[in-house]
Amino acid sequence: MCGGASVSPSLIRRASAYFGPAVVTRVYGSTEVPVTTVGSPNDLDHAANTDGRVGFADVKLVSGEILVRGPQMLAGYQHPDDEAGSFDAEGYFHTGDLGRWVDDDYLVVTGRAKDVIIRNGENISPKEVEDILVNHPGIAEISIVGLPDERTGERACAVVVPTSPPGPELAQLCSYLEAAGLARFKIPEQLVIWDDLPKNEAGKVLKHHIKAALMKVES
């Protein structure tokens, strides 16, 4: 099972092919409500393309946000002030993650609400773009972040760790995304090449560090 950080559909498929009879799937949850969903052990398409079915938890979507409650949920925070806005009136925890249902009962996590890029009034999910670009042969790691833009409000910037220098050019990424069927307004307008991406101990990419570093360079 893969968890702790976002896992692309292509990685699940490659791992499944590599390990043969072993079951490769993913699990979704948080520190507050662990193991919210578990991936399908018998269906590669659902294992790769979704975050699985709900287990012991109750899950609902409110304006696209995933809210969860269940027996494995935290009892509360040590500091009461941290609980402000964390739960709704029915005791569901606000995960801050966005998602959608497919095939009735499979959950797809589409990204973090705070990471959504709003360009010319249209929402861009960085994860949707990243899940495509991670398959590009010239890309080892990828993170899409939103940067302030006077004309569009925000612009999408692709931060790429290349498989080998000098790395792909922006025009190549745009063509790759267009060929994959991505809507034009979601295609990044800026490309930055880095040696590595900042991560926490769990392996999650620290987008706020990336954004802060890029904004510092531009200021």
C-alpha cells in the first residue's frame, strides 16, 4: 500500500507490473482520521485511478472538500484553539483535501484546497497537471504552484527536477500536456528547473516553501 504523499496513477501501474502477483494500491487518510479509504486489491484500474473505497469512516463532500468522521478519528487537539473551524456541526473533520466520487463509491482525491490555482477566474488543480507531467521522460519530479500575476490573478508555474540536465523546455511541456488532452487554461505559463524539491519527513513536497522561494526571487 502506498500512502503518506500523493501517488500518481502511472506509478501504481508500473509498480503493479514490476511486482507481478503482489497487490499494489493506495490508502488515503490523515493524522486526524487515518485510513479513511483503501484502494481496490482486485481491480488495477480502480487501484491506479482512485483512492479506493471508504472503510470504517464516514465521508461526505461539501463544496468539493472531503469531510470525514469515524471511530479512528482523533479525540481532539491538545490546544483547543486549534479546533476552531476543524469540525462541522455533525462532527465531521475538515480535511482541507478536495475530491470527487467515481463509480458511486470510489473516492478520488484531486488535491489540497489551499493549492488550487485561480487563473482568470478558473480553477486549476495542480495534482491533475502533475499526474500527467510525472510521466514525461525528461522529468524526475514535478510540482505545480500558483504565483501572483497582475494580469490573471495567478499563474501556474511548473517546478521540475529533470532526469538529466538541462531538462525539458516550457514549449515541450505545453505540447506534452496538450497531447494528453489537458485544457489549455490549465497549462503552466512558467517553468523553473531545480536540483530537488523540498520535502518533509513523510516525503510530501512542501509547496509553500517552493512558492515562497519563487516569490522571493521575483520580489
